[in-house]
Amino acid sequence: MNGRYDVVIVGGAIYGASVAFHLATDPDFEGSILVVERDPSYEFASTSHTNSCIRQQFSEPLNVQISQYGADYILNFRARSGMDDAPALRLHSFGYMYLADTPEFALALKASQQVQASLGAGTRHMTRDQISKVYPFYALDDIIAGNHNTVNEGYFDGGTLFDWWKRGAKRRGVTFVHDEVVGMARAGDRVTAVVLKSGAEVGCDWVVNASGPRAAQTAAMAGITLPVEPRKRYTFVFQAETPLDRNLPLTIDPSGVHVRTDGKYYMAGATPDHDPAVAPDDFTFDHEIWENKVWPAIATRIPAFERVRVINSWVGHYAYNTLDQNAVVGPHPEVPNFVFVNGFSGHGLQQSPALGRGMAEWIIHGAYRTLDLSPLGYARIAANQPIIEKAII
């Protein structure tokens, strides 16, 4: 490790790896990059607990475009990454199925479908009878309509994407170090150095906050307030005694529970009814969520799931943006060399190709070139003006 780097990235999981890789592979970047990761096993990183899903079903056009870029990147990973030995990534396009049980919810789905279709997404707005014809295993007596998209929407191997970004960054000279940023030095409107737990002080021209659920702690070191906090999200993998005769889309039930095919098994998840901020190292598991919320919802919606056996479960953390549950990206308006890639609120993995590239573009060129990400900037946080994204899970 050197005493100074052009870019220091705080956090080495999916966003640290994405920003580092996109910087290092840009022919216009000739600087040095340090990635500081407090736990290189990534045992408790949100990246390790992700369900690796991607969808175009958002209500905000920019979120749709970000995921469209991500889907194209995944489908063409070897060519887009420039690594001839990289594996091909498969996108299992079973799609998302949003189910509406009220007229107001059905109208909201229809409006979102029109936004998505105008941008080229394959989302269909479906009546209850249309849904039942394609997926007869649903119990739909209370359902009015739904949205479904089977084009470049589903799940993929996010772990492989992460591994190869990290591998590619290292090949191009990026330094990854096992340490922890515990402080920052500022001179006026710039961060000039980061202080590591090991005692080292590393000078820098840029700092990238890629520290996931710990993002607010990292921002505070630079004297910046960021409304991002860790919140628990639960995942259950189960086996059905009577498997379905076709793939199950990632179904978002009106109860808030979601469930999908996961190979020969099924994967379900839910937000706890009581959803406070937790400590970054709090992974205590609440087993009652399965019995009281998840299983009753999926067994009601899909009667074949009345007899199932849980074979794996875990709790991870959302990096939850309390203002609007959308990403916060780009430079701080008053500390312009401090760059955010934070607050994804569950959308992080699917947005990592576009936003990692975008942050690299900003650092190198001082502007976004692929997608204009400025609506997701910190200015809306300072002005308390949330982006109203209706399709939040």
C-alpha cells in the first residue's frame, strides 16, 4: 500500500468492485486506486446476502433505464467487461409478477406499465383471467390485475459478476487492502486523506463511499449527513412437496411477501412488520417471520405451497435510504471530491453495472456520459425532495 492514491474507495463489495473496475478499465484513467475493505470474507456484506434479481418494473424512467443497462451488461458480460476468460452470465428471465388487490393499486400498475413500455420494456398489464390462464396455480379471488415481464427480467449470478469485477480490477493494478477507514482529514471543501484502523493515513484526490449499510458512518467522517441506515430483510429457501409444473415468476403478493423459483427449490422473502434501523453488526434472526407472515402468505396465494420444508434461511441488511428508498450517487455539492454510491434500499446489485460506470465517468470526465444520473444526486437529500418511486419491494 502506498501513502497516496488518486482514488480511495471505502468498501470492497459489489459497489467498491464495480467502481474500481470501471475506473481501471477506462482508457482515459491513468491514476491509482485503493479499495479498503474491513472484512474481505464478505460474510456479512449485503452483496453476500442478495437474491441477485433484476427488474425493469419501476415507475421512475431513470430506474427503468438503469436496469435495462444492467440487463444488457449481464447478457453481454464477457464482451462488455473486456475479459476474454470471463464466464458468460445467464439471466433467468422468469420475470416479476406484481399482483394488485385494489382498483387503486391496479391503476398504479397500469400507469407504471405504460412508462416501462414507452422505454422498450416488455411489461404486460394483465387481467386476473389472463394471469390465471398462464399461471393456473395462483389463487386469485382477491386479485384485480397484475404486471408481468419476461424480457430481460429475473435473476442472475451476482456472485460471479462481483468476483470477476474484483479480479479484473486487480489485474489492472487496483490495490485491495484488508483494513478499515476510521477517519478522514478535510481541508476546506475537500477530503485530503483517510485514516485507517491500522494507523496509516492515506492521501487522496477522491473518496468513494461504497460502504453499504455503514454509509452514514463513512459520510460522517467527512462531516456529511446521509439518511441511510441498516434494516433487516429475511430470505427463506424451501422445498415444496408438490412442485409447480412451470417456473414461478418473482411474485410480489399484496401482503408484501415475495416468492420465486430458485432452481429446483423456491425462494421467499419479506420485510418485517416492525422495521427499525439496526446496528450494522446485528444479524439476529426472527424465526417467527416465516411462521406468522411468509408461509401463510405464500400458502394462501399458491395452495401447492401448503406443504413445504425450509432448507435454508438468512437475514441481510438493506442500505435503506429513509428519504425515498432510491440510490444516492455522485459528488457531494459542498465536498465535491466525496462521491456517493449509497442508499440502494434493495436495488443495489441490479443497478451496479450502470452506477459503477457512472461514478467512473464522473471522476474521470466530470460528467455522466452513459446515463444522466444527476436526479439521484445528493442535492435532493439537502432539499428534502424525495423521488417518488412507486415500485418498492
